[in-house]
Amino acid sequence: MICGALVTPSLKGRGLAGRVLTALRDAGQEAGLRRVVAPVRPTAKARCPLTPIESYLRWRRTDGTSLDPWIRTHERLGAEILAAAPESQTMTGTMAEWEGWTGPALPESGDYVIPDGLSVLRVDRDADLGLYREPNVWMRHR
């Protein structure tokens, strides 16, 4: 399983992400694995955090590939979507922590769109708690 891969922002656009994924897939195959599974964070999902991940995964370009560029990179390398994981990562924090992390004040309980968030931040002022559950997509490389 691929747990994570990251390309430094200043190096994006050079095809490095595809090369990293290919190297990880090849390393898995060389280790005797028939398949490599990766939890994929759909990068463009931050533009529509109110849309459920299951709906987002149905969005396709005219050529049939994913609308999301990071999912599309995996698809170009032969990966297929296995399933959506609507709550793959959960982050909690106090109001002071979330206001420090996200910038704007969170004046009352409710749901907030946060910078680069793939879903909304749920705020409970009375409990002094912010809860963020981020989706991902499980993809299998052959």
C-alpha cells in the first residue's frame, strides 16, 4: 500500500508525481505484490467541499477520465477507483486551534468552508470543538 507521496510545490508540473507513483508501484511488484493500493486525496475537490465524494467521483471529462487531476494521474498509470472513503481522516481541535489553522474567526456553531478543505469543518462552540472529516479515494494500481 502506498501511504503517501508528495511533490514539493516548486517542482510541480514536471511529471515528478507520475514518476514517483510508477516507482512505488514498481517497488511493490518487485516485492511480489500483485496490486498496489493507494489512498488518493483528490486535489481539486477543495473547490467544491460541499459536494459528497461519491458524487465528485462521477464527474468526468469528455475523454472519460476523472475531472480531478490527481485521480487522473493515477488513472493514466493504470489505476482504477475501488471506493470512496468519505471519512478517511478525522481532525479535531479547539476553537482557538482551528482559528489559528484556518485564519478566519469561527463565531458560532455550524459548518464552515475552510481553505483547501475537501469537506466542511463542523464547529460546536459550546463544546469548544471543531471536527473535520476529510474524504479520499482508494485506487488500485496493477
